[in-house]
Amino acid sequence: MLPERSDSNGSPIAQVHASDQQGGRQRLEAVVAEQERIFLDRQPRSRQLSERAVHALAAGDSSWQITRPQTVWISHGIGSKIYDVDGTEYVDMHGGYGRVWLPCHPRS
């Protein structure tokens, strides 16, 4: 057991053993791996396009975003929504990122 320590205000300071940190890292890596698997399973068309793009685009992708576990290939946009090639709807929280690449406009 670690000795209890306090900060300048007398509040306890949590101390963590290196083995606890390692266990936490392993749990985090397991959660990330599971979420990446879920993401990839729902994006088969994006996976196909990513595999094809390796032969046509520099670095196999046209995105400035980090692409782990893979690039999301956008098919179209309507108003503030963008849609990937697998049919997933996203809200464009980037403030117009979709508009830069896709012709999108409010429905008339």
C-alpha cells in the first residue's frame, strides 16, 4: 500500500502503481480494439474503396484526417448532414467540412 499524500490544500493525492497503469492501458487497448472492430464491420463499402484507393491515391487516401482504423468515404451531403458510402448519417460538426468536398444545400 502506498503512503497517503496531500496537496498544498490538504486534499489527498491519488497514487497509482505502475502495474495499475499497465492494467489500465491493456483495458483501454481492448476497448479501442473492440470499437474499431464494430466500426469496420459496419463499413464494408468503405473498406473496399480503401483497398482500391491504395493503387490510385497517394498514401491510399484523400483525407487530411487520421484514418485509423480506416477512411470514411463520403457519398453525399444534404444541409448539415453528410452520408458515407455505407449509408451512415453524420452531422457535419466541423462547420462546413462536407461543403468543401460535396455539393450540399438545404432541401427546397
